[in-house]
Amino acid sequence: MQALTCSPVWANPRYISFVPEASGETLGFDTTYYLYLKKARDISGNYTAPFITSITPDTVHRPIILSGKALINGTPATDGLALLIREEPVGISLVQRGEFAFSVRDSLAFTVQVITEEHTGTGMVRVGADNIIRLEKGKTDIDRLIN
């Protein structure tokens, strides 16, 4: 995942903008950018659950949804993260009730790595396929993969 390094700029206590640190850097068309917050606090000090959102400046983007399931011994994983990979990570999604989904730009095969607190698994996925990722006991450091 090629990172665009941004700094937060607060307009007021409720609104924030993320501004590229390097002058001249902008969001590229035909690219989807992901914001992943592991932990954040509101102005009262309350913590949020992990949060992922994606944006693109591409106004004609017609997303294709690639979805799948993460199973531990045949049971849906309760939560975790799924990384969408093509040579390097290109997307991230929360796993909720064993399901993950990505907005992709083509229907070629991807690799997905699913990471939970105690399990991990990797598999090839395609738009329209069942895309079941079977997880095995083991730990993976998500920060090492996306930084």
C-alpha cells in the first residue's frame, strides 16, 4: 500500500482535514485511498471502535464489490482485518461476523490475508466467487504489513 503521508488540520473541534505533508502531493485519480483508525477519541475522551473508510477523487469510478468469508474451524471469525493484496497491500477492510468486502476496480484475482487477534489466513479471491479464507492459529503484526 503506497502511503500518502498527511497531517491533520482541525477546522474546529468537529471537523478535520488531512493535508499531504509534501508540497505538490495530491490524491491521484484512478486510486482509492484508505483511512484506517485503530483507536480514536472524541472531544469528551470516549474511544471509538476501529474504523476504516475509503475515498477516491475519481468521479467516474464504478466500483466492483469483492466479498468473502473468514472461517475458523468452519465458524465465522467474529472480527479482524482483511488486507487486499496485489504484490503489496492495496486495500483494507474490517471483518465483521466473518465477512469482508472491498471496492475494487477490476475483476482480476487478488490475494486476501485475514488477521484476527489469534488467527491468520491467506487465499486467492475473485469477484463473484465464494472466497472463503480458512484461518489457522497464529499471530501476524498488521502494522508490519501496512507501514
